[in-house]
Amino acid sequence: MSIVATDFGMDKALKQLGIQEINNGTSTGSENFGSGEVISSISPVDGTLIGKVKTTSPEDYERVMQTATAAFKQWRLVPAPQRGEIVRQFGERLRELKEPLGKLVSYEMGKSYQEGLGEVQEMIDICDFAVGLSRQLHGLTMHSERSGHRMYEQYHPLGVVGIISAFNFPVAVWAWNTALAWICGDVCVWKPSEKVPLCGVACQNIIAEVLKKNNLPEGISCLINGDYKVGELMTNDKRVPLISATGSIRMGKIVAQAVASRLGKSLLELGGNNAIIVTPDADIKMTVIGAVFGAVGTAGQRCTSTRRLIIHESIYDQVKDALTAAYKQIKIGNPLDQSNHVGPLIDTDAVKMYLKALEEAKKEGGNILVEGGVLQGEGYETGCYVKPAIVEANNSFRIVQEETFAPILYLLKYSGGIENAIEQQNGVVQGLSSAIMTNNLREAERFLSAAGSDCGIANVNIGTSGAEIGGAFGGEKETGGGRESGSDAWKVYMRRQTNTINYTTELPLAQGIKFDL
């Protein structure tokens, strides 16, 4: 991997993260052996070539899998609290490197520096969560119908967990999976997005350092690089019992079919088309803050980004005016400059999708309330900086039914009771995040009831975007149904086993069946 000098203190950050001018790419720890094609990491911030990483060839992949499967045989026998100690050390190292890693996330992906730091904090938080969990991997005990018998169930590690992550959260989603998988006794093979390969190399360097310090096999954490073809090596590999994939619905369906065809397990975190319902009893100031951050944060490139605002007709104009005033205050530019709110989209392909979505909205009869467009001039030379847009639309518009990974917010109107707003919110194929702004207890409880939001996440008086460690993260319908991060999400990384122990000299059969010899 070759590193090109960069501005904004990135040279120092890269060195702190162990990214040097070495033949680096496919990694099974501190040593790297990529022998495939070269992919370039180009910052959408200023167009700088940050580095070049060699991709994983099929031969490289086979070597990685052999390393990982060998490491699993040792790692699964390490007591869970001791595995938790390794995760604790990893979390401590992340605390020490929070600033340079957050800076790399911001520079390589394009999100604001504050969001980059927040993403690393998510990694630290999941490590803390996992450390405590390492002493709580509990099963159940049950009473047997047979005298002198004891029944219980326990959980064992699955083996190699394959992780496919997206560009928008280049480090946090990997950590959500690995921190839990590691304390469960699994080893991990990670394919980060080819759009942000250096974030993957940086994380691998950090955990490799921890593993080496503790004389543990490097195969506990493995990195592979490349496009979807490299991902297919994992999804079709019977040695990988679980694939955790984050990305588009289209990608998720392909992964799910491939994994299901070999009767493997998949954990899918796919698209979101998230809405905030704004009722007549809403706090307008809170609503505007939640909606604006949800819609423009990460330049609208979060799976939990707010795409739709469903507003009661009695306050529609009031909310619309407050939003348009707030959008005038948004500053767009270099995300490492903390005076800016919004950075660039990930690349020019994303810009094309953004522009196409705005054109489609116009064709279907949408009213462009806040004009979008591509920014030009000094500081915007990459062509990846766009203006957040607001469109008055209808929920039935085809483009409104789709997820556009860009800062476009659709304003929708509802009349009558809360049930009409809920019907609009649920009237899309995605089911990730949702929210309601109201000070009416009955409306809030109806929204959270079985007749309310059909999403995996339903919030009251906060936005759709952002999730804290501790609660299970994931969605329903075509969002995939997976759950990561908190609660009992750890169970997906383990296999369940039911045990019956007979401590008598007799062999009675269940259900009173007689079988005498």
C-alpha cells in the first residue's frame, strides 16, 4: 500500500494508526499479503489519493480461512471472561486512538469530524457492553418430567463469522459484530466496503496489536479487501456459518439467497425509509432539530436517516416554515472543519443518484421547497458536495417509496387522527427506524403499540437517526430482520444446545413410552 501526503494532519493520524508505506492489503493480523488488484482510497473531501490497497485473491482468501479456522479451535476454549479481557484491551486502545481514527473516518468517508469521533465512541461503547456480557452468557435450567433427570440449555460459539460492512459506518458496524462475536468465542473475517479500505486496515492494525501482546492467534480477527466478488467467497463458503451483511436491500437479497442455499445463517441490516410523524401536540423546536439532523447528518447517508416527515395539516405550514429557515443555516464543506454541518457524498455516483431522485420527484408532481444541486467552486472541486433539499410530495410517489442515500427530505401531509399518519409511515417496504413528535400520551402509546409503527426502532420525541449501545439495532420487512449491538443480540453469534442428564440407574423414556427388552 502506498500512502500519499495529505493535509489536515492526516499524515500524523495515519502513522498513529499503523498505516505505513508497506505492502499491505489482505490482512490476517499484523502481516499483510494482498496479491490481487489494487484499489485506491480517494477522499471525497478534497480528491486526495490517501492510499492504495491490494485486494484479496481467491488464494489469499483460502489462506485467511485456514488461519481463521485454526485460531477458532484455540479461541473457543478460552473462558468467556478472559475473552472479555481482550475486548476490554481493544476498547482501551480505541480510547487512545479515538482522535486519529475519527479523523480517518471523516476524511475517507466524508462525514463530519464530530460524527467520526462519535463512530469511534460507538466502538468503545460496544466493547464496554461486551466486556460485561462476557460474564453473562447464560442459558436456562428446566425441570424434567422424568425423575432423576436434569435439563438445561447452553450456548456455544458458532465458528467463523463473516462480516460485510458498508461505507457509511466504516468502523462502528464492524465493531458491533466483532465485539459480541469475540466474547462468544467466534473468530471474524471482515470485508469492509471497497470505498473505505483504509478504515479497515486501521482497525485490523489495532486489534492485531492487542492479540500479539496477549500471545493469541492473529486469525481471531481477519481482514479481506475487494468488491462484491470477494464477498461472494464468504457468502458461498460452508466454513462460515454466519454472514452479517450491511448494505442495500438489493445486496441483502443476494446474500440471503446465497447463504440460505447452503443452510447457513444470515444477519441482515438493509435499507431504511424512515419517517417522523409530527402531530398537533408536537414541540416544534424539538421537531426541527431532530428532523434536520436526521435528514442532513452524514449527508443523508445513514440507514436511519430521516427521509419522510409526516405532518398534520393543522401545523403543516408552521413546520414547513421552521424547516426552511433552519436549512438556510446549514454550512456545507470540509467535514474536518468543525464549523461545517455537512460534508460530501461518498462519490460522484452517489451525486448522480441524488440528482436523479430530485428529477424523479419533480416528474411525479413534487414541489421543490428547498432547492438542491451540486456545489461548485473553491473547496468543492471533487463534485461530491450537494445541497440538502426539501420536497413536498406524496407517499405514493415511486421515488418516495425508495431509499435515496442522500440529503433529500420529503414533506408529507396527513389529516384526521394518528392512525392515518401511522398508515403512511408503515406504507413502505422498509422497516428500520421511525419516530413520533408529540406531547400527547395517547398518541405516543398508540404509535408504540402493536397497531403502531411496524419498524424495528420506534422513538418518541427524538429523531430516527442515531442509536445507542444497549438496545438491539435492526429492522423489519425488507430491512432484513437482523438485530445487532445490544440486548440479546449476542445469541445470533452462538449455537444453542439442549442437554438432558440422567443420574439414575434406570432409563425411562419421555412421554411415558414403554420399550422393555
